[in-house]
Amino acid sequence: MRAAIYTRVSTDRQTDDSQLGELRDYCQRRGWLDIAEYRDVASGARFTREGLDRLLADVRRRRLDLVVCFKLDRLGRSLPHLAQLVAELAAHGVALVCTTQGIDTSNDNPAGRLQLGVLMAVAEFERAIIRERVNAGLRAARARGVQLGRPATNGQHAEAVRRLRAEGKGVRAIARELSLPVASVHKLARQENGAALPRDA
């Protein structure tokens, strides 16, 4: 078995010695001798970390059979991030073992896969709740008359478009001069008198 040990501490004032000792002993007891080690000093909330990125790169190159860590929160703090990581491991046939939580997604441990499946279901539920809260907030804002989305910026060019039109310039010439899309110039022209400008010039 080609195993990867992953450890993480949040700050350089902490040490991963206890994690490393536990994980090395665990691998030795299981007879896993081909071991690579990946270590991070970073917050678990960060999706991108040097050690984790190298680990995932080797997973994608199919250089590993399993990943061993102390606890799930060493891999990531948020359930959606954990779900993403576990899905990536599963897609490449890599098992995940968390030594202190009884999680083992290898083929000979259905109970471990069930426990992880429950965690992933909770993560999906959390994402659905967040989406519903966001949508409810948007509906409430619209009901109060709040304008959503980026504010329109065409209005600030209306006077310049009127001036250039008075000089006899066409849509494309105005668009080039003001660095605006042709469609925006047409829109401003229609707002002014309901008639679009000719496209020549």
C-alpha cells in the first residue's frame, strides 16, 4: 500500500509531533511501509495549502492508495470542503483513514464508509440550508424594493452621448470615443428619444 500521512497545525507556535507519532505508529502496525508525508502550518479554513496541494497532486497522478490523518478537521474545517476532498479521493480510488475517529473508507470497512457518508450527507444538507437562506434573503430584499445586482454605469455617459450625437457622430464612432459597447450607445440613444442611431461611422 502506498500511504500518505497528512498533518496540519494552525500556527508555527504549534507542533505536529504528536500527530506524526500516532500516524507513523498506525501505519507501521498495519504494515504500510511505503509512506509519504505531507505537512501544513495553516488554518483549516484555507482551501489551498502547500502540503494539501501536493497531496492532491499525487492523488491525481495515482501515486497513492490511501491517506491517513489524525482527525477529519486536520484536512478541513468546513463540511463542504471535506466533501470536496473526499469526493476527489474516491474518484481516484484512494481510501481515507482518520485514526482517532474510526473512519476508514477502504473496501474492507463498510462501517467507516457509512460514517463518512453520514458526514457528507450533513454537508449537503448544510449547503441546501445556506442556499435557501440566501434565496429567502434575496426575495425579502426585492419585496422591500432593493435593487439587486451591479449598479448601471451607462447613465454617467448619457450627456457625452447626447453631445456627440449633436455633433453628428454615429454609434460606432461614439462607442470608440467613449470606450463603450455599441449596444450601450444604442440604449442611451433610445432612452433619449426612442430612436436608435445608424450604425455607420
